[in-house]
Amino acid sequence: MSWGGQLEAGESLRWEAKPAPRCYTFRNWKHSLFGLLLVVLAAWWESIGLQLAAVYDLPLLAWIPIPVWLIGLYLAFGHLLLARLEWEQVRYAVTDRRLLLRRGLRGGKWFSMPLDQVAYFCLQPHGEQLGSVLVISRDRQRLKLCCIEYPRRLTDLLEQAMRDSGVLCGGDN
């Protein structure tokens, strides 16, 4: 993975990762269930609209459910396709100074957080060696690193950064 122009002078990479593809693509699977429900509802509404349009000679009645169809199809399938296309560009990294995140369909969105500003993180496990990490800075900036394999490697670095900045007290676990 190339971080080329994003690393500052003298900055060294300590950890980097890419999300697990299936986990990243299907992380919002509940949206798909709701989308399927909307598609079924839109189909029922469309059948009634077609009947009413024929009876009252108002073709507009058959077009009213179209936005619900489109929203339902996006929620059922479209967001999965977009997540899979975005996965190609998503990258995570920790340097000796910052936490870096790249995302977006073309990889054009860059986010960074200085490690000395990390105030809190939360690990949400998805499996034995798979999880997402939400990192919150002192000024309430949030970065979510979704679907990381072996997330303890990242959380160990975050814990050390929090110890170094004085946010976290205590010895080794």
C-alpha cells in the first residue's frame, strides 16, 4: 500500500491494513432487509396504482410508487455494490505521529488524527479475529476503521499512544 504523499517528512509507518472484503461490503446488511421490505411494499403499491390508473384513466397514479421502488432497490442492493466498489480504495495506517484513513469510491477522501489527540477508542468485535474500531479524539473528531483483521494490533498501538500522551494511566496488561 502506498501512502506516498500523505506521510510527513521523517514520519514512519508502524501499522497498515485494508478491511476484510466481505465484512466491509455487508457491514450494513440490515439496510438490505429494510430495502427488500420497501421493494415488496412498492410492488404492492404499484399493482394497486396500475389498477387505479386503468379505472380512472390517470396514468400518473402508476408513477407515484417509482421513488419508493428506487429507494428500496438502493437499500436492498445498491449500497452493497457501492461498498464493494469503495472497498478497493479503503486503507488504514498508523504512523509514529498519526492515524490515517483513506476512503471514497476513488480514494480521494483522506482523514487523519494525531496520535497524541486520541482520547478514546471502542473495539466492536465481528468475530474472533475481526472487528471495527471507533477512535475519538480530544476535540471529538471520530474515525471509524471498519472490519479490520487482527484489530488488537491497532488497539495496542492506540493504547500506547494514549499512555504516552497521558490520557491512559497504568502499567502493562
